[in-house]
Amino acid sequence: MTLSKMCIIGLLCWAGLTGQVSATTVQFFGWGGSPQVNQYLQWVSKQTQARYDITVNHVKLADTSDAVTRVLAEKAAGNLANGSIDLLWINGENFAAMKQSHLLLSDWAGQLPNFALTQPDKNPSMRMDFGVATDGQEAPWGKAAMVFYYNQQQLSSPPTSLAELLDFARQHPGRFAYPLPDDFLGISFLKYAALALNPTRQQLLYQPVTDHALTRITQPLFDYLDTLHPLLWQQGEFFVRQASMLQQLFSDNEILLAFSFTAAEIPAAVSRFDLPKATRTYAMSDGSLSNVHFVAIPFNSARANAAKKVANFLLSPEAQAYKQRLDVWGDETVLAIDALPAAQQKLFQVQSHSSALAPGAYQKLLAEPHASWAPALRKAWYARYGARL
């Protein structure tokens, strides 16, 4: 059976799968720091209103952990059926924490008709979140990988590996920075460095962290950072707190090199005149940290049926293609495009932009370490460098 036929069959049985849904509002909790994401979710709400009479209210978060704390508090207070969150944008350590505390609805994602379009049997990352099995508690929403960017009028040959990055920092002291590891981009830089600096020990990072493994992994990591930090912006005595500040430093010509976890963020910023027209995006040769992000339904949502409808729409070719457009969000689709009908494949045609990442630019994708490594690396980083901040 082809995916298109599976999708048609799934849509026909969708009402029976989730039950009838009357006019309602789904409370979608997710990071609100990107105008592009916020506008995309407004578009989603208009679509679900027209199709299902469901309004999507985007509750903007500064940190996804705030939502985790909210659901945990509701459970402790005995609110088991009328939670304030219906759908949550999540991945990584936040998902691991919610799964461990039994805060998420189980065994629903695989029932979504459009989930089949991801071909999960061929793409195991659709069922794994930072090394933790999703067990049907999350539906994939998009993919991303780390990229670096520079101004080609000021830098002709950017570093393409961690070793070259250190040489770059020696030649251009004060012109590179990374955020504190509290920030998603900051901890991502540490995980990328940990993987790249431990080529023969990478398997340790894909297992739950232990004290012994942490010591082995952080020895080369901290040796590297000890050398890099005095060469950073502000001599490593001050770190920006948010990824958005990194882009601002680049725009203000404070730094010559920056990085992002969303490749399309760069051409989008250039189009808005937030970054110089000569900005170029590229991927490191020693690997690009990559992951999938998901949506989940808290265990106590009173509108779980409506949330499933929204999650299924988020996985539709129409919504995935619109999300991938550079002028919308630029978030990479989780669908298996080659398996879609030709008409739907055309929806995903790549737009050209001089600042965009070139097709096939990723030379080596590095899967996210097990979710337990992020808090361990963060704690170890602060123990070593926090007193100097």
C-alpha cells in the first residue's frame, strides 16, 4: 500500500480514531522567541479553524521547562483531567523528565494518519528523542542541525572544524562567542564539542551518563575550552544568555563567526535586513549536531482529541511544506518526501537564497547524545567555569 493510499484511508477513519471534536481551543505551549515560528502558528490556527473548528492558542514560553513544572504541579494538586496544556512543543531532557514522571499521554502518536508519512520504520529518529524512545508519547514535527555563518566580505576562509575554530580564535581574539549552557544553543555547542573531541568514545554519549563516562568525556572537552575561553568575546569573562544575542553580536560586527540550530534562520534574517547581505551559511566538516523536535500531549489534557487533530495537521504535507519555506520558518520537514505523490513533492521545492545553506552541505550528522548528558555537561561546565563569570 502506498503512503498516499494510507493517508486517504487514515483521513477517512480519523473521526473514529479520535472521536468527535466540537468547536474548541487547543492550548499550545511552545517557545515564543521567534517571530517566524509565532507567525507560522497563527497560520496553523487559521487552517485548523477552517478545517476542524479548532482554534490553536499559542502560549509563548521563554523556557519549555516552565511547562514541565506546570504539568508536574497540576498532577501534584490532583488535577488529573483538566490540565491547562493541551499540546506542547518539546524534545530532549524536557521530554525525558516528563516521560519519567508519567506526565504525558501514551500511545497516541502512531495512531495519527499522517505519522505514516514519516516512514518511521526506515527513519528510527521519528521514534527516538535524544536517545530516549518516545513510545508513542510524541509526534515528530521538524528537524534541525547546527550550522555556522560568517560575513564573506570580512572572512574569506571560515573554520570548518573545532581544531580550525581554535586557530581562528587565536588569529581573531574576541571575535567568537557561544551562549551560556542554560541556553539551548549554548548546551548544543558543548554537546557538539564533546562528540567531535571524543571520536573514539562517542558511544559513551549515547548511553545514560555515569560519573566515569562524564570524566572521560569532559577531560578533552575542558582542555579545549580552557584554551578557547580567553580568546572568546569579552575574554570569556562574560557569556551571552540567549541565542538571539549571538545574532545581534554578529550583526553589530562584534563577532566574525556565529552559529545556529536553524539553517533557514540565516537567510530569513538577511531578508529582514537583520544580518548583512554578505552573510553565508555552512556546516562543519567534523560533524553537525542534529535532532528532531516533537509535540506531546500532557496526560491531563481535557482536549486531547482536538490536540491530536492539530498534531496530525502539523504532519500534513501542506503544513510541513509551508513550514519549510524560507520566507515562513525554514524548519526542515520530517516527512519522507520521496515517498509522497509527485504533486505533494513539488510543495517542497527548495527556494534559492545566497545566504542559505547549500543542498548537501551537511558532511556528517551527529545524533543528539542521550538526554541525561545535557544536565550533566551543564553542571560540570558551571562547576569549572561558573565561578569565573
